[in-house]
Amino acid sequence: MIIGFNFKKINIEKRNPVTGKVDINNNVSVTHVEESDFPLGKQKQKGVTFQFEFTSKYEPDVGGLLFTGEILYLGDQKTNDEIIKGWQKSKTIPKEIMAEVIDTALTRCNIEALILSRDINLPPPVPLPKVKRDE
């Protein structure tokens, strides 16, 4: 279960004015996994820290966003060991856990990216709903 989320770095840049069609490419990836001790109440519990990177690239060279951060995961010792061994051996994570981690990163990063892109006048990095007009 995910018990925490922290941004470590937020970088947004507008390099050129927005003119014409802009392509936006979003990507999120896990960059590092390590076992961690989490102080919960009076005890420490073992869990896993997932470090991630989220990017949005605006083409042609309009700007970009970069977020790095960490997601704290608390599982039983067997699950934690499985995650760490898989990462150390082949940089893989069990599918169910990876889906939960990536979904958490995407949700939090997309919300922050929407706010920050608005603040520096970049198009939103995720499609927003629009009213369909009859013409």
C-alpha cells in the first residue's frame, strides 16, 4: 500500500512562444528502488521507496516540465523482498505494484503539471474536456 508521496525537484521552463501546433510527450519512469525504514507511531516498519521521474516535453522546443520524487510503499516483508530482489536483478517490479506506483505518480504529477503550465502560459500537458459545439 502507498503510504507517502514527496516531490524532490520541480522544474518548468518556457523557452519559446506557443505558436501553431504543439506536441506534448509525457513520460513517467521509476529510476531507483530501495528498502527503507518508516517510523510509524513508536515503531519502525520496513518498506520500499520508489524514486521516479516525470517529464513533459513540448515540441517544437516550446518548453518542458521535470518532476522527480519518491513514493513510499509499505508491504509485508515477503513482498518487500520480492520488489528489492527484482529491481536489483533486472530492474523489474511486480506488475500490480508497478501499476499502483505509476498511477500514483501520474495522478499527482498531472495535477501539478496542469497548475504550473497554466502559471507560465504553456498548454496543459493532459487533454482537458471541452464542450462540443454544433455548427
